[in-house]
Amino acid sequence: MDILVCVKRVPDTEARIQIGDDGRSIDPSGVKYVVSPYDEFAVEAALRTREKVGEGQVTAVSLGDDSSQETLRSALAMGADRGVLLKGEVTMDGLSTAKVLAREVEESNPALVLVGVKAVDDDQQQVGPMLATLLDRPCVTGVSEFEVQDGKLVCQREVEGGSEVVEVELPAVLSITKGPFEPRYASLKGIMAAKKKPLDTKEVDVPEPALVVEALEPPPEKEAGRIVGEGPEAVPELVRLLREEAKVL
């Protein structure tokens, strides 16, 4: 069973972000970039599914510039068979991204498409469902675990108080969230092998985005805390401030 996994290059969640000179993007200098963590769950899910089925190919696909090759090499080092870089401008518009990915899926026609439930840089959770809609394929979002059974997928989604089981026919699109698919570490052998695995680059036309970033601003500085007193005598003043200033009572 052929599986296509969509991966995105994002700033490390531990990175200290600075706004660029244009006021609309981040300054990339000194920022470490990684595979979006939820996409790593998707890669691991693809690898385990291929291993369990016993056949097929895992292809990692990323939209971006040449720097996204590093992201794809990370997926190849984990165990993906090939990588495809869709060379084009990344935007905040999830639909533009989904349209580019849909063209690649239609060309390669994998039985299963996996995406991370969200990218940690924009947190939109849009691309997976949009991609499935464009492809006219069933979609299950927020999947923590799934199995292939008799040509269909049995998916588990964590809900309040328990788990929800959803069954869909293949071909399908799943968005993967944190769960049992804990990403494996790339071994030295895997890292060396990744350098020899095929990584194709395709120039793509990204549709004009309907969603654009007009400006970025740092979060406001937090006000300094205040000590209103000590012991029970401070309670009346604290209650007054919570009622009149914080307005939470």
C-alpha cells in the first residue's frame, strides 16, 4: 500500500522568534527549523503501517523552497522511501497549500494520505480536511491510532471521557495527532541511507492566497504583579481588585 505523508518545515518550538524588518514575517537568522512535530507522528504512522502491511512505499512531500529538502531528508532518515519537494512559496492560506498537494496526490494516487493534525507555526488544522475535500476522499481528523482492515481504515479519536471509533474506506486522508505513534529516532544507518534515497524537486504554481499576513506584533508586556497585603486582612482588598479591576467576579 502506497502512502503519502505531507511534512512542513517550521521553526523549533523552543526558538526565540524575532519579527523581520518587513513587519510581516519572522527573522530566520539564528532560528533552528525542524519537521513540524505532528507531521513526525504522521511519518511514524506511515512507517508502521507499511511495516505491518508488508509492502508499499512511503513518500514524504513538502511545499517550500530548497531549505525544505532538509525536512524531507529527516523523513527519509526515519525510513520514508522517497521525497518530493514541491518548490513554491508557502503562504498562510491553507486552501492554496491544499490545492498544490492535491495535484501531487492526483498524480501519484496513493491509497492513503497522512498529514499532521496541525502545523505548529500557524496552528490552523485546515489542510487535511481541505485536501480530502478537493480529492473527494473520506477524511478523519485528530486520529490518534488506526489500523488497516480488509481494505478499510479503523481509526480511533480521543474524545472527552473515552475514544471514538471511525471506519472509512480506502483511499482516504487522515490527520494524525499525538498518541501511540511516537516518532522513532533516526539511526546513523538511516541518516546515511537518506543521502542516497530519491528526492525529486518539482516547480509548482501556488494559487493566489486569499489569506495574507498584514502584520506581526509581539505579545504585550505583562504588568508587574502587586502585593495587596498578607494574611486574612488582605482578602477584602483582593476581592475588590478582582471585582473592579480584573472584573472576574
